[in-house]
Amino acid sequence: MKNSFASLSWYLALACSCALYLASCKKPAPQGAGADWAFYLGDPASSQYSRLKQINRRNVHKLQLAWTFDTGDSAMYQTNNLIIDGMLYTASPHSRVFALDAATGEQRWMFDPSSVHDSISDYDQRGLMYWKGGENGRIFTMKGPYLYALHALSGELVSSFGQGGFIHLGEGLDVEGTPAVYLNTPGHIYHDMIIIGTNVPEDVPGAIRAFDVRTGERKWIFHSLPRPGEPGAETWPEGYLARTGGASDWSGISIDTLRGIVYASTETAGPDFYGGWRYGQNLYANSLIALDANTGERLWHQQLVHHDLWDLDLPAPPNLLTVMHQGKKVDVVAQGTKMGLLFVFDRLTGQPLWPIEERPTPKSRIEGLRTWPTQPFPTQPPPLMRQRYTPDDFSPISPAANQLTRDVYERSGNEGAYPPPSLEQLIMFPGYDGGMEWGGAAADPQGMLYVNVNEIPWFYQLVPTRQPDGSPLPDGELLYRVHCAACHGLERQGDPAGGFPSLDDVKGRLPEQVVMQLMRNGGGRMPAFERLSEAQKQAITDFLFGRKTAASKKLQQAGIPPYVFRGFQRFFDQEGYPAIKPPWGTLNAVDLNTGTIKWKVPLGEYEALTERGIAATGTENYGGPVVTAGGLLFIGATADAKFRAFDSQTGELLWQHELPFDGNATPSTYLANGRQYVVISCGNAKKKAVHGGMLVAFALP
């Protein structure tokens, strides 16, 4: 695997600064969070680690409910909450910001972005940012394309920031116009700069940016999708960079605050599933990138998926930790992937701790759509999940499930993590939602990494954007296939388990004007269709409402790919369980000192199966763990609405508690009035069942 270094002068400057640092005898800040949980995922290193140990493996069985708070919202609630100076800050499912007394859950103030911008849609907001400077500190929150600055003690907008308290993130991207971007994962604040990635549409180039924390002025930008002539552009076909997008960082960043290095993990380039126009390695998509935090200058990168055709974005911010390797302490950065792989690099040089092999992967079955000949695989640690669906994985849950999995496998097969693009249905395993997901991993000071993993099979298939006889599709159906089918399915069946509703009966559920408004402004997980004309939005609406539309030659020639993704679809059995032998979700402890898996346990269970005598299977899981100095690992995440505490040394389950909704968020732990609390957001992020929006906090008696 080839590593790319960008700046010798930067490394010389770093060497000088490190020498000065050593001469000053200062110690780096301790890893993780202390009394406060003041950063997304605990600290700028994304450690998800707490130094608190009032709650520990000896007394956790006494843990009890301390308080609850209902936000009054009902949707996905994925926030990793901040706690600073006795105040808890949360972003509700509809992005309202609440400040609560951290000891009692009593509300202090609330800020509703809709009071400023009333036509912006909600996205899956995962956290907030805090700056301790200025008068009484600031809270930064997001909704739609806007980043807001609030006074931490009052919730009022900071009028000196941006345009009276906010900036539009579609501005300052170095692109034409002001695209409808958004930000659901917070960044971090470093030296009075807000450093963030951005969620962008497939035709908008991605970037990582820094803004002045006081004024909102852009300080620097790194084009994670390079512009023509920039380093990385040579990995793209000539002329294509001007008409593509993506390769942004939506999953979050980590910062080595001592060295001043930002570590960012990027997504695929657009279109997600059709790469016929972009054959090449496609830098800096699917890459771990190290940037100078002061300037945005690229220091090194490692691409972990070449020429992605499967939506295998790097799903979570990397972890920064220190390990013992070959008898020496090494500061490393670890990045998990949707394939259940862990890549570990020297934080300064970008060199892998263990060899990475470029292994051949299957060739495309579609003419004109080429796969990259090899993909990178780490030799250590071993994969945290199965890497291929085989006959050994047929479901044992019931005779019917076993026969179904056998039949589908014989018809579809699976060729591992990188299935060849095909017009026939294939099993996608590992799946689109991991392996690892956005909840990230927890890292402790002993070099251990704790990570939850999904083992759910999906389907993969491309479909043409023309009729079987080669004639054009009607405009409405064509636009639906290109812009809607990936989430809602070719047959409009949706993916309820993934939060995508069926559109088959939309005519009977929603007025036509509401459908048009959703396409204009977005809503829930749906982005705004800003780049479509009103006539094109109307054509999609006509298709959904059963009205015929013409097949216009102009649209057929407007950059429509010849093939699109059929849609996200999990492979479930007749009872709705994953159609594969358990485990379906696991919690893993990985020793990065040795590159080995220390323990692995199922995460979650289905009581109906347990009652049938089937051992805990694990469930699909969203949201990450927190590890503490008390020897505990706290995690919600599962589909059984349980919050659990495990022994971090052994993986033994020590405590669990029923939640009002699934805890699809990473918890936080903190001290308030001398008492340690653990709090988690609950909202049923991925379930068809009733959603909610509650905070639940626990403490010892």
C-alpha cells in the first residue's frame, strides 16, 4: 500500500516544535474525559474514554435510574451529549438544543433553529461543539446547512458570529452557487478554529474546513475531492473532476492537539454505485487523511478502499492512542471500516504498524464498468467479522430460514466484501452498515480498542436506466431510479429497518404538495433535491402518483448514468431476522499492542429467540461504546432497547437496564455534585416502531 507524504518542511517544523515542547517539560493532556464530557466522543482524540471510576466493576450492579428528560421530539436521536460545569447540552431529534442541570435533568434553556430558519429539514445530528473562550463559553450546533453559535449560559445566538449568529455551510466550498449541504457529525475546536467536514450531495465536491470560532470566517480549506491540477487529481479521468462530487468527511474528525494534526476519514465519490465515468483510485475518497490543523495542508494519506463502487464510506472518526510496538511506545491512529477491518498507522508518518496487502478482488460483470484490480487488507489485527457469506453461514434459526438462505445463496452467491458490479442480485456481506458504523470505537490508555460490529447480509444489484429494449424510460421513472431508488427501492418498497419508508402507497398518505415540499427542502434522512428543476420534481411526483410522463431526449442526454443501484435491502428470513447464522452483532476488545482480538461477545438479543432456547444472537447495532477507568464498557446501540455495562477485561455482562427506546447513540459519563452519572439518548434510530426522544441518566444510590 502506497503512502503519500506532502510536506518535508512541515515535518522539520514539527521536529523543532517537539524539541521545544520536550525542553519545556510539559506533559500532554491526559487521554479521555474527566469530570466533564466537553467534546464529542469525550476528547479531541475520539477516545470515548473516561478517567472516572466512582462507578466500577465492583459496584455497577447497584446502578439505578437517576433522571429522565423527554425532549418532546420523536425521530432519530443519536446525540453524544456534552456536559460542562454542571450543565448537560443535547441536540434533540429535531435539532433543538436543550441545556439541563446535569444532576437533575431540569431544563435551563432551549434553542430552536426553526425560530431562525423555519423551512430547513432535520438530519441525524450526533452531537455539539463547545468553546470555553469568550463570555461564558459557546455551544455550536447544526441544522440543515447552518452552523449556529449560542451563548452557553443562555442559549441566545452570538450576534457577532457570522450573519447574526450563524453561517451557511454551503458558502465557502469553492464551488459555484450555494449548495444544500449539511453537517450531522460535529467536528472539534482547535486554537479558536472550528474544524469540520460536511455532508455533500453526490455532485458537490467535498472539503474539510476551519472557521474562526469568534467570527465564522473561513480560515482554511482542504479539497478532499481535489480540484484539477491539485495533488490527487491524477487519480481521476481527465475532465471528470469538474462534474463530480463527494469524497467529503461526514463521519467526524480527530485531532492530535499536541502536534496540531487533524485526522479525517472520507466517504466515497459520486455517484456512489456507478463508477464507469471515474475509473481510477479516486483520491481522496475512502481515505484517512492527516492535515496540518493550523493551515489545512495535507501531511499524508492512506486510501483504504480504491475506486469505491459499494458505498463503503469510512464510517467513524479515527481513534488516537498510544501502544507498545516492538518494544517502543508508538502514537497511532486506528481506523475501522464497514468491512470489519482495523487499519493502524503511525500517527506522525502514516506508516502502517503491520503490513497491508493489496489483494485481488472480483472483476465487474458489467461491460464498461471496471473494478480496481486490488483492495487493501491489513494483516493485523484480524477482521472483526466474517469476510464472506458461505454455506457454513446458512441460518439455523428455523428449517424455513435454513432453506431460504440455502436457496438464495445458490441463486445469488457472495464473493466477499467487494462483490463484482452485476445486473443480477448478489449477497452483499459484509454489508453497507458494517462491520463498524458511525458510533465509533472506544480506546483506553493501555492500547485496547473496543468496538461493536454488525454482521448483517444485504443485497447488491445494479439496474439499467433504460427500458429492456433500450428505449428511454419515462422522465418520472428515470428520475426516480437515479435519485430515489437507492433509499426507497426500485419497487418503492422502502427499507423500514433502515429508516426509509415505502413510497408504494404515498398517494394515499401524503398530499401532492407535501411530496413536492419534501423534495424542495428535504426531511428526516432525505436531502433536498436542490439540483432538480421544478419540472423534474413534478415528474417524480407524477410517477409516484401513477401519472404517465414523457421520455424527453434532453433528460436522457443530461449525464444520467447507464446503471444505478437497485436499493438498500437487508437479507432477512421469513420472521424478519437476519438470514445468516448468528452472531448478528458483537462487541469486541482488540489489543493494539499485539494486533490480536482479546475477546468477543454477542451484543444484544431477541427475547423471542431466547425463549425458544436459542442463545443470544446479538442484534444490529448503531451507536458506540464508552470505556472507563472503572473497568467498565457502557453501550446501548442494540435493537432490544437495553443499556449494558460489560467488564472491559473479560467481556462479561455485569449490568443491564431497559430503555424507553433503543439507545442508538454513544453514551456520556460525567461528575455532577460529586456523583458520577452515565447518560444516553434514546430514540429508535433504525426501527419501524414508534420513535421517541428521551435522555436517560443513571447513577449509584
